[in-house]
Amino acid sequence: MKIHFREQYGSTGEEILYVTPDNQDSVVRVTVKGERPKLRKRLSLKRFFQNLFLPAGYPDSVSSDYLAYQKWDTVQAFCSTISGTLTTHAILKGVGVGSDVANPLSATITWVLKDGMGHFGRILFAWWKGTELDIDSKKWRIRADILNDIAMGVDLFVLPLYPKVSTYILCATSTMKAIVGVAGGATRSALTQHHALRGNLADVASKDSAQETCVNLIASFVGLGLLTHVQNQRVLYGLFLFVTLLHIYANIKAVKAVCLRTFNEARYLIALEEYFKSGTMLSPQQVNKLERVTIGQTVSLTARVKIGCSARELAQYYRNCYDLENVIACFDSREKFLLAETRHYVGVYLHFTVKPLDIIKSYFYVASYLQDKSQLRDRFWETQNKWNEFLSMAQREGWNVQAHLLKTDEYRLDWRI
């Protein structure tokens, strides 16, 4: 028997062999066990929904944490839509729907002002915090959803009590929801990029959108049914509080399920602390479990660190040219960064040719320096050897060291003139 091809659809499909049996000329399609494949409907129900809602090539085309994240993301999307449906009634009353006093023009003005403040808030927030959304995507995802819940709570509980200032209240809550839109959209993009293993960012994003749209559609009808059949206001309030708490819990579980393999400050400090303490390297799974997704950090440094500083700050602190040259002399001429402690922080000064790995290395040197301030001047090569060991262990554990999520300013220098 001659075997021509072995075929499998993805990693979970049935293995098929294309063979030519002895004493035959025709090619036969059989399973690995030697049986003829069972005839299946071309589009089974399972395959149909998989093609509709999951990225092509699932589960091989996405990260291993994709399914765990999507389960909790579905729960939070369902809860968010239910909450939004319950608050719609209060918002419509706030703009004058059903009131004999209000007229279409006043309602339109209120609605336009509400949307205008939302657009204004979106622009300001993108300018203020846009660069930090990638750095702490998990925290900003939680913050965005909590802010959204607070805005809906104000719409539901506060708006009906103060109809005379409903325009101001709606403007405030619209601004909060606009911030949620910026933060939520940016962090979702960061997580989608993490899940897309094959560069299939558009496919993963579109299937995520399809899943959320389907969940929102179902939740909208559920919310409409609750508004229609539940007339007791206290019951609706209690239901809103329950759904809101479930929404926050599902969001925390969703982001905790994500295992990011790129170092931000929080994850890097957790890994560094374990390395300096025991000489071992934590895996991405271990570090992500230890990382805080709400407030604060698991590990922090004893001084503030600024990466990508201007030489102006360095020259103002080290006014003597000899002191300035001593700072440069502490580092090997091939390094792409300098470190110097000033009054309020430890500054990292980057060369024009700096690469992401150099920035990760510079932060390692900062952490070493803050442990023992003699290391850079007197034991530079000892720190260099530790860095080489740390880098090798990090790559072995699966960390992505070709990119980073450390907060970095844009100043670049050249001190080899």
C-alpha cells in the first residue's frame, strides 16, 4: 500500500490518509485506523457556529487563554447590556419623553449637548491617558467598566430625582461613558493583539465583535422583557445592583484569565523580585496570576523611574562637566542607555539607536542600582552577567523580550561625539 498524503483539519480534526491499496490504481481516502471516513453533512451545526463566532483555525490560531477570556467576556457583555437597558427608561424620561412640559426642541437640545460633551470628553481623555492604555491594559479595562457602571447608576438612581438639572447630569454621564469608550476600545485592541497568534488581528477582532453583538441582542430582549413585566421599581433597582456586581466580577475574571507575555512595569518587577531573591525565573502564567488588575502593584521600587529623559535635566543636576563625564564613563561604550539619579527620580537616557530589548535591559540596571548603588560604578560587569542570565531564563520561559510595555518618553541622545 502506497501512502501519498496525510491530512488533518487543524489540530482537532480527524487524520485522513490518501493511499493506493495493493493491486489497485485508484487513490482511496481512509482514516489513520484504515476505515473509510464517515460521511458528514458539509455544514454541521457545530461547524456552522464555529465558523460564525470563532476565528479561522481555532484553537491553533489564538492564544491558549482565548477561551477562558471569552467565556467571562460574554458574561460581562450580557450584564452590561442588561444594565444599559434598565437605564434607558430613566435617560428617556430625563430628556423629556412622555412629559407634557417638554417639547421636541428642548429634548433635541439636551440630546445634542449630551453627545457633544461625550465627544469633548473622548478627545480630552485620549490626549491625557492615551499612552498609558497599552501599558496597563488589564487595569484600564477594569476601570473603564467600573466607570461605565457608575455612569449607568447615576442615570438610573440620580437622574429621576433631579429632573430640573437633567441636562447637566446627562452631560456628566455621557462624558464618563465616552471615556469608557476610549479606554475600553483601546484595551480591547491590546488584548485582541495578544490573542491573534498568526497575525490574524482582523479575524479575531471581527469574531469578537460578532460574539458581543449576538450576546447584546439576546440581552436586549431579556432586558426589554424585564422592563415590560417587572413594574416594581425596587425590584428593578435590586436587579440592577446584582447585574452590576456580576458585571464587575466577570470583568476581573476575564482579565485575570489573560496571560500576557510582554513586560510592563508591574509584571517586570514581579519577575525581577523573584530573580534577585532566588535566582529563578517565573513563567508568564505565574507572573500574570500575581499581577494586580485593580489598584496598586504587587512589587514597587524605592524610587521613581523615568525612561527616555531629556539631557537638559541631566545637565541641570550635574553642572560640573567632570561629574557629567563620570556618569558616561560608568557604562560600556556599546550600551544604548545611561542611568543617573537626580533629586526626585532615577533617569534613563536613551541613545538614538536604542531597541526595545535595550530599554528592558536599562530597567534591569535601574532595579539592580536601587538594590546596591555601588553596582554600576564598581561592579558593572557583575550586573552585566546577571542580565545575560536573566535574559536567557526569560526567553526560555516564553517571555517576549523583543517588545515592551514600559512607559517611555521620546527623548533620544548621542554621547559618543
